[in-house]
Amino acid sequence: MPKEIKKNVFVSHHHKDDASVDGVSRLAAAKGYHLRNSSVRMKPENQRRADEKKISDRTIARLLRMKMRWAGQVIVVIGKETHTRAWVNWEIQAAHQLGKPIIGVYENGLKDDVKLPENLEKYATSIVSWRSDAIISALEGKTSFQKPDGTDRDKVQGGNVVC
């Protein structure tokens, strides 16, 4: 059996899209990749504390930066509402500032072109469809810009270089 390839990633996502975070990991695992994800998954208790402002934005930002520093790459799960999420946009900016490759992955089942978070438009290294080959190719540093259906799209501005 071939050796499993481990990748340390931070997955930025709208918390409504938690199932898609698991889905990206399953797609990668089918190709022999183990994604070790350092992102924050909001359990109901944590979400309640955040909503009640019992955790400061500064504390959240510090925690997210620490978790992101550990990761070699940042994956952004792109759903229909992702562009409206201020924290996702902030995470993309922070990833760019940390020099991390940023890979956008459209959620499974999206048919039409979806509005992207502003900073993903600026800093994405790749934006790919919900296909294991496309995700693995991006994780391996091949730049690709696709629509949700996997066809080519115009490159976004792009901000990070994969070395």
C-alpha cells in the first residue's frame, strides 16, 4: 500500500458548511492524502460564547493566527454565503500576510458561478471544483482557476507564490 501523504492545512469556512470541511478531507483521503486540519470548529457552546461577546475578537484573531501558522496551506471552502462572512475574509487576509498558499474549493453541488470573498479574489493561489484530482493538484502547488463545474475561469488577482 502506498504511503499516506500528510498535509497540515487550515480550512477557512462558514460554520454552516462544516460538513464540507469533512468532505474535503474525505476527497483527499481517497487519493492517499491525510489532511491535518488546525481550523476552529464551532461547537454550540463556543458559538454561544462568541455570540454573547464573551470571547473578544482580539482573542479569536490571536487563536486563528496561531492555528494558521502551523499549517502549510489554507483551504477556503466556498459556499453560497461564504462571501458574506467577515471572519472568512479576515482569515484569507491573515493567510496572505503569513505567506500561505490559499486554495479555494467550491462546495459540492454548486452549479452557477458563486460570489467569492473579496480577499479570495485578491490572494488565491488556486480556486478549484469539488473534485479530488483538482484539490490534490492545488495542494501540490499546481495553480488552477476553475468554476464550480470544473471548467476554466479567469485567474483572480492572486497574491501568493507557491515555492
